[in-house]
Amino acid sequence: MKHSSYRFFKMIKKEFRLIRTDPWNIIIALLLPPGIIILLSSMEQEKVTFSPLPVAIVSNDSNAYINPNNFTEIAVDNYTKPYIDAVIKSFYLFPKAIYNTSKYPYAMELARQQLLYSEIKCIIVIPVDFTEMLVNGLPGLINCIPDSSRITDIQNNLNAVYDSIKIFTNDNNLTPQVKLNAFTPFSIPKEYNEGFNSTLVVMLPLMVFGIANVLTILIIVKEKPIPRLLLTPIKRKEILFAKFLTFSIILFIQELGIVLAALFGGLFVKGTIINLFLAIYMIGYSGLSIGTFISSVSKTKTEANQLFLASFVIIILLSGSFVPIESMPIYLQAISYILPLSHGGPMIQSILTKGVSVFGFHFYMLLAVSLILNIFTFIFFYRRRYEV
């Protein structure tokens, strides 16, 4: 036991000496993540001034219609002007152009050209029977054509148009009237920068996982140290344990720097700092586990780099950051819930905005996946044969 402990601590000392021979790895692991967070916080300090959504209103509505019983023309109150007033009154909309198709037959074409060249973000079309439907107590429909070139903006555009409808129904005593009482228990307080906090929720898991992954993909597959070590009395399990412990210490220092930089930059944490640190550390350890596993199954550095690139792209695509996991096929959902980043984002967000404990489903899934990868790493490393 005494000799084993001596060899083990010698191995840890050797690992730190090897890391010192490549200082760029230390810079990337320890200094780059906090630096990126501080830079991001300085970029997000100034709040972006809100500008109303420019829209074009195309009205096909008329102020008269034919009575189907006796075919006589009946004049009615026109609801187009009250709706335009509601758009003007809305804080979220700016009517850049208002067209009446009875005067401009090609009004819709003009509006589409404006949408094409990004002069407006939405076309609001008032149909022919808009007023008649409302007079007769029927639903008056409004057509909306949003700019769909950026899928993330579509819902915001529709919400802005909905605000004008809410004002219109309330001002004209139409039913159902819409009244919204906002209750946002999980929102970011006004004194914090919402853009910085929202960005970190997405960026933290990706950055921590990726850097831990890159840092460890070559720790076993290096061509010279391992073959020499296998000629010494050192045991293979002691080699791996020393590598895991060394890089776990580096990971601890890295995550400590990340948390301090995020707090200094103005990160809002509704939960405890310890929960946030444990969550970030668990995400980083899962990246360390995958990187070490790749290094154990690879025969060359080139193969390790190729496996890293392929696995990293798949993990990002199935993380749920770009495509919601619920919209994926069942078999992809099953794969996604095994991968680390699908748990990292929700875990960080729930700690930051809801104050929940880190010890939940996502934490234990990351822990289980990491431990399974560690076991397979030991198995593959024990079965490796090196020519020296």
C-alpha cells in the first residue's frame, strides 16, 4: 500500500509536469473562459433601445354591404380606422404604411415588396368582411404575414400584433375583451442585465463542456509517455486514476474562475452559488469523461481529433439548443437524453432563475453517464497493447 501510494503521487506530479510543458492548454483551460465571460458582460452592459416593429396595414374592408334578404345596400360603422388607431397606440408597433385597396389595387404587392427588402417586419391584412362580421356579433379575423426569415423572431412579431388586437377590443367594447395581468415569478430582476444572463444560460454549458473535452482527448493517446510507463512497475489503474485526479483538480480551478467571473459580470443567481458551482463542475466532468474515453479508444492523435469533432457536433445538434427535443423523433429523443448538453442547459437555467437544487434528474443523469464512460475508459485502457 505504501509503495502504491508513493507511485500514485509520483504519477500525479508527473502529470502536472507534463501540463507545464504545454502552457497554452493551461491558458485555454483556466484563463480563456473567465476572460470570455468578462468580455461578454462588458459588451452587454448597455441596454439596447427598444424600437417598435414596423408594419404595413392593408385594408380590404368596406363601410357598406348588401343585405342578402332584400339586396339593399346598408351602411355600417367602419372598424378599420379604430383598429389603425389601436396599432398607432400600441407600444410594440409602428405603422410605416397604410394602404386601402379601394384606392390602391396593388397595395398588397407594395406591402410584399417592403417585406422583401426588410423595410417592414409584418403585413397586417384587414379582410373585406371585417366590419360586417363584428357588427353581426361574429369573429372579425385579421390576417398577419410576418417576416419568417428569422424563425426566432416570428413569435415576437405575432405577440406585437396581438397587443394591437387587445387595445382594439378593449377600446371598442368588443367581446371578448382582453386584459393581461403579468405575473413573472421567474424573470430576471430589472437591476440585472437580461441579455447577459440569457446568453450565459446557453453559453456556460457549451463552453465548460467543450473546453474540458478538448483538454483531455489526447491525455492517453500521446505516443511517447504511455508506452514508457507500461515498462515501469506502475499499474494501469494508477495511471488512469492519476490522470483523472489531475484534470479534476484543473477542472475545479477552471469552474471556480468561471463562477467568479460570471458573478463579477452581473450574473443573477436565484439559487445558491454552491449549487451553480456543482452544476457547472458536473457538466465539465462529463466533458472530461467523454474526452478521456475518446483518448482511450483512439490509436493516434488524428483519430482522437476526428472522433472528438464528430461527437461534439452530434452532441451540440441533439442538445435541444437549436431544435427542441420534444419535436425530434422518439429514437433521437432517447439519444439526446443520454448526451450531456441536453441536461446542462436546463440544469443551469433552473438554478439561476428558479433557485432549485442541483441534485435533480439532470445532475444524476450527467453523473450516471460520466461514471459509465469512466468504466468503459478503464476497460479499453486495460485491453490496449502498445508496441515499444
